[in-house]
Amino acid sequence: MRQYIDSDSLAAEVRLQRTQDSRIVILVEGATDARFFERFVDHEQCYVLSAHDRERALALLRILNSESFSGILAVVDADFGRVNGTIESDANLVFCDGHDLEMMLIRSQALERVISEHGSREKLQLFYADRNPPTVLAAFLARSCMPIGALVLTSLKNELALTFDGLPFSDFIDKSTLELDLNKLVRSVMNKSNRHDPQLFMELSKSVGTELSVHCDAWEMSRGHDCVEFLAFALRSAIGTKKSKTEDRKPQSVNIGVLERELRLAFSEADFLCTELARAIIEWESSLPESHVLLRS
């Protein structure tokens, strides 16, 4: 039921905790984020608190900032903030690299560790040989999912309330070449949204093209969830073994839940310290003498 607690109630909780606990508060969006960041922080110096979504995290930060509450740092996804030029600015606020946490994971060595478990070496070699110009898998995923991100952004800007949850990627991605068909993507989203207006189809296709021509940073435009879904589809078709290399090679379902969990677990302390996010946290630490947030091995 904690996900229904509003930001004012969360602020009261933080204030009460501070009367007994002087540690730094690391505020994150959700419970999964909290479990992830708990691996990298010094628990003697700080604790991680889930606000249950991005908007509540930012609202809670604003409330506590207005009270000059010291020792709180919010870590959230950028989402489309850098794309739109609307990224929030606050001395006690830092952002994951790229669009969101999953994009930060995909850009790290964690992806290679997960692929070594689920990918077929022979199929991957063929995949890389067929790419012109040459690419790496992480960049391919980010670039391939840009049209989905652009379509989400178009929906948000124009308040279209299109549905993207549960999109059947097989409707618009070729299982052999892994090429995304934009027209099929737009049609799939419209069907999922129960929208069948031909004029809307034309407008969406045009808007996606416009967004992609203006915004060319794949790591900011593409959403991590879409990239992991794309990866799951690829592992079930063009580049995967469809079997785990553990448990006597018994078949293992390769789905987005499995891959997101494995990416989080494969992301090491060394990976984390290489991120812009870690550097931003370390810079923020300097404002609190004799305090630190991150573990140092």
C-alpha cells in the first residue's frame, strides 16, 4: 500500500526518521531502483528511500528543500528531459546516464555479460558481419528503438494517450534482420490504442520522422524498457541460443523481466563508478564535509 502514500506523507516520514537517524537520504523513483542503488551506497552513511514514482520523488525533494532539509539527494531518470530541453535543475538532484536506468545498464559491460549467457556466438558473428556500417549491440538497440521513443514523445506532446504497454514487437520487427518497420510500428500502436483514423496514421508517421530529424541522440530518445524488450525479441530469434548455459542447458524463457533483472545484477561497482551519475554523486558529496554516499572498494 506504500505506493499510494503522497509526497507530504513521505516528507513527514523522512522528518521523523531524521530525529533518530542522521544519515543521508538517497531518494529514488521505485522499489526496484532502491534495491539496485542499495548495492552501491555506504549504509553507514546513508539509506535509500523509494518515492514510488518520479513525480512523487521530485515533489518530495521540493518539499524538503523548502524546509532547508540537509543531506538529501534524489536520483531519477532523465526520461525525455534532455531531449526536450526541460531537464529539472536542483542542487540535490542527479540523473541516470541516458534516458533512464535501463539505458545506463545497456551502455555498460553488463550487457555483454548477459549476452554471454543467452546469446549464440555464431549468430552474433553473423549479426555483426551483416551490419553496415559496423556497430555494437548496445548501440544497435539504442538506435533501433529511437522510432518507438519518438512515437511516445509525439503522444506526450500532443496528449494523444496512445498505449505502448504490451506492444507485440513481432508485429513491426523482422525476426531475421531485426529491422524495425516504422509504418508497422505506428499501425501496431494505433491498434493497441484502439485508434483507426487514417489521418492520425499519416500525422504520427510524419511526427516521428520530424522528431528523429531534430533529435539524434539515441541514448536519450530510446527508452530502456523498449530496448530490453527488443533484446528479448532478438534473443528469441536472430541472436539467441534459446537455452541457458546453466542447469544442464535446460531451455530458459528469455523475457523482459528476466533480462532486466540480469542486467541489474550484472552491473558491477566498477561499471557504476564509470558513469556520469557516479561522478555527479561524488561531486554532490563534496558539499557535505566528512560524508560520502558511494562505497569505495
